[in-house]
Amino acid sequence: MATYQSLPFAHELCALVGPTAAGKSDLAMAVAERAGAEIVSLDSMLVYRGMDVGTAKPDGAMRGRVEHHMIDLVEPDVRYDVTRFLQDLRPVVESIESAGGRALFVGGTAFYLKALTHGIFEGPPADLELRSRLEQQAEEIGLEAQHARLKSVDPESAERLHHNDTRRVVRALEVYEQTGRPLSAWQREWRDSVGERNPGCSRRLVGVGQEVPNLDARIKARTRRMLDAGWQEEAEAVRAGTGFGPTAIQALGYTEVLQLADGELEREECENSIALRTRQFARKQRTWYRKFEEIVWIEGEVEQDLEAMTVRALRALGW
């Protein structure tokens, strides 16, 4: 039987989001201090201990001024996903709400925001034997042929998934064989039930935006600062310690920084490569956020316009 994980809060979701390097952290600090709110990280990489410089994690001074949550939860070798995020988040939100406090969600992981606004579709439990058979089938008949099979039983999912995305194609076929219904049908039911499962929760979302040329310049400058601040040494320490797990290593820039440490890249090459990947990621973030029609966008240079942007954000959040 397919399942749907419910949302971890009951009354109100207030979030400040936007692409990386847009200035979210500084604005969030100002908003939280003015409103007496606690900051709840909405960033999939801040959960890792020891990955501070490369994830632009709030430092001790910031965390001393405003209470922060959902940071430094696990070691870098631990696999961490949205399901675990919601599980860990629930007691945090319940504690804040029971104390009559305010939670301000802050971060750039749009998929986590979607999980908060829509819940997540978990599907039927994994059938490892069936999954193994489907994976073996993919090797025998080829990825395109298996994708064609998915198209015959679930054209909507097939349209959404690339044939090289073996894991998700296999999962879609697994759900179909387990339940006799396409994955896309289960997901439609999930979307249609969102309002019924959490009818009393209001959403106030604020986005921190930047013009593309300005954001690109901010990304380049931030990349340089992070490298100057010891990013290479941090990455080497993680590798020498627990090592990077399958999700932590996806954090932007760590692969390139390790290549710098190993002499495979020069400093300028490393910096340019990270900045390019970050710009590409920021464009994907903006695409994701366009799906949230309720976001109120605030543009400006946080460093120069902090007071005015804080007032606008507080107004948009209803605080």
C-alpha cells in the first residue's frame, strides 16, 4: 500500500528562500532578530558536521544571536534525504510551536521546500528482490528498452524521466508491478490530498532575488572567499576522517576542492569550475522556485539595503 508522509507542522509555514549566494543568511538574521523567530535550516548540506566553509554554514556568532536548527545533525558519511529531514524536523517544529515561538525556514533546497508545502509521496515499501530483477533486466535489454517498457505502462512518468535515470525508472516500474497502478497515478492522488491533510496551515514564502549578472558576480566573489577561508583544508579533513557519503559529496565544490588538494587542478581552474557549477545550480534553483506562485520576491543588495529589505520581508511574512 502506498503511503504519504504528512507535514511536520500544523499552523503556519514562514520561509525565506532563494538561489545560492543571493544574501538569504544576512536577511534571515535581521528578520529573525526583529521578529523574535528561530531559524530552521532548509538546506540539505548544512546537516553535515565538519562541512562549514564549503556550505557557507552560519558561524558561531550568528548562531549565538539567533537559535538555529537542523544544522550539524550527522557525519558526512551518512546518507541523508528528505524523508530523514522531515523525521528530524518534526520534534523541532513541535518544540517551537508548543513554546509559542516562531520558526523561520531559511535555505536554498527547493525540494525540501516542496516537501514542506506538499508533503512527500513515499510509495509502497521497497521490494528489494523485485528491484534487483528490474536492475538486472535493465542491463540485459538496455536502458532505452526498459524506458520504453515504462512508457507502455506509465507514459506520464516516462515523459518526465530520462532513460539514463535508471534508479527512478526502476522505481516507477517497481511501483507499477507492486500495485498494478502507475506511479504517476499515485502521485496525482498525493497532490490532490495535500489540502485535505493539512487544511489549516497557511504559507508565507519570501524569495531573495538578484539580477543574473549581479548574482554571478556574487557567486564568483563568494567562491574566492571560501577558498581563502580554508575550504581545501576542510575537504581534506573530511576525507581523512569519516569520508564523504553518497549525499554529502554532492555538495557544490567539494569534488573540485579535493582535485585542487590532489594537484589535479590549479587554484584558478578550481575557482572557475566551482563558480560555473554554482551559477548553473542557481539557475536550476530559480526554475524550481518559479513553481511556487505564492513566493513574494524581494530584490536588492542585502549589504546596502538590509533595513528596507527586512521591513519588506517582515510585512510579507505577516510579522
